[in-house]
Amino acid sequence: WDLLPMLEGDLKASDLGSKLEDALVKARKIMDNNQSRVGGVVFLGMDAPMLSLEDIIAGLLDADTTTLASSSPAMLCPADDGGYGMLCVPPNADPSKTFCNMYWSHSLTAVSQIKALTDQNIMVKIGKMMHDIDDPSDIKALCNRLEESNSDQGEKNLNAHYAAMTDSVTSSHPPCQFTRKALLNAGVLKVMNMKTGI
């Protein structure tokens, strides 16, 4: 990860376009400087705490699928209020066009983002619906979703939590249930039987 300073400006302003354009240009510059393969760049909404790692992985993998017949697609996870919580843009997305003519903080934010991309002949895949946190009632709804998720998983979460400590992913913290599920689905982790340790 490279931590970059945000473009200066009014933090209370609802126009994110220039900030996101600057971030896309800087991210690609770092990728070029590191001589890494230019792939997708993911923008994650910090007010969407239940982002799907599966959608992030799918967006990045899709961004690497340019063929002679077609360009790489973008991926957008819409929010229930008309915005979006995740956007993965492919290498062929022009930074100066990707975030222009947007309706920020509006019920048409996701629609205007899709239009900005399709105007560049970039197909947009739609990921899972997200719920962001904009006001106190959203926090209560998040708590309800987390409680519902935890009660549905029960002991499975505890077993997965302990199993994650011995998997091939190294970290001072085990992956959360959502990260673990996505890594299992991607084939990065193997399931371990808690009784036999295999």
C-alpha cells in the first residue's frame, strides 16, 4: 500500500471528482514507477464498512482481462441511497473523463458514474448492493445487519476464526469472516478441520 496525500481543497465540499481524478493519476504513476503491470485501481468508500472482498477481488481480476476483442470492464458496487461504495476502474479509463459530470451526494451518483464510464466505451459490471453510513439511523441499521450476520453464523464464525490463525495468510490478526470467505472462494486458503487439525 502507498499512502498518498489527498488533493487539497474543501473537505466539506460534495464534489469529489477532482480528488478522485488526482488519486487515479497518482496511483497509476506509482504503478508505472514500480514497473508493475498496470491493472485496475479500486476506490473504496470509507463509509461502507461491509464491503465485499469478493467484489474487490473480482473487480481487480476483471480489470486485467483486456483482450483484442474488448477492453477491461469497470466494477461498481451501488449503495442503497443511490451512491456507490466501491469502484474499480480499468487501465483504459481516462482520469479526466472518469469522474466528470458527476452528481455527487445525490440519488443519481452511481448512475452518473456508470454514464461517465460507458461514455468511454467501458462496460460496467455491478457488484453487491451496499449500505453506507451517512446518518445515525444508518449506524443502527449496520448494527442490526451485523447482529443478524453473527446469529446466522453462530459457531461457524468461531471455528473459522481459530482456523484462520493457522492458515497460510500471515498477519498479527486473523482475517474477518468476510475476508476469510473470499479467500476460501478464491482458493487462497484451505479449510481446516478443527478436531483433526487437517
